[in-house]
Amino acid sequence: MAPEGVPAAREALLRRMYEVFATDERDAFVPHCLAADVDWPNMLDGGRLHGHEAVRAYWARQFAAGHPLVRLEGLRPGGSAEAVVVTVRLGTRDASGAERWSEETVEHVYGFGEDGLVTRMDVRAGA
């Protein structure tokens, strides 16, 4: 187990997800982290997205609108055996390459399937 009670394999997967999110590796990493029928929040339009292609298209829209950044700041168990809460700080990279980070954090809550892949993600206000 990770020091904070999160299984080591889940911690490693989530840390890698956040490392590759703002890189060209993002799309290729999807099948290694998300279940084929993943249930993902659509923070741009509301509602939910389902499956790899929907999540890839959503991320492409996010990057077309700007360069979003997320910085993992903490992990903890999420209350159920399958859930992990990740505290993140959101930011953007401007045209000059400068990073601008929010003062506030949000929480990403992940559910996992038996295969160790993410089956669901939810976003909520930081604690």
C-alpha cells in the first residue's frame, strides 16, 4: 500500500496519468489507464462521456481551446474500496510557455474496475 492508504498500483497509474496529460503521450496512454467503457465528466458542456474515443475527443477540444495543466498534489482513499481521491491544482500554459496556476484545488475522484483501470471519474470542489 502507498503511504496514504492508496494501493501502490493505483497510485502509480494515477501519477502517470497526470504526468502524461499535457504531453503528446496522452492519447496513446488512454487504453493503459481507462476502461474501454469509462464514464467521464464533460466539464465543458455538462453531462457525461463514455468510452476512449469520447474522452480523447473531449481532451482534444480542451487543448484546442488552450493548454490546460493539472498538478497532482495529493492522493487518499475515497471512502469505498474502489475509489481514490486526487487533489489537483489546475492551470494553463499561455502562448509564451508561461504556466499560470489557480490558487484553489479541486478533487478528482476515480473508481477502478477489477482490471485496475479507471472506470469512472468525477470532479468536485477541493476540501
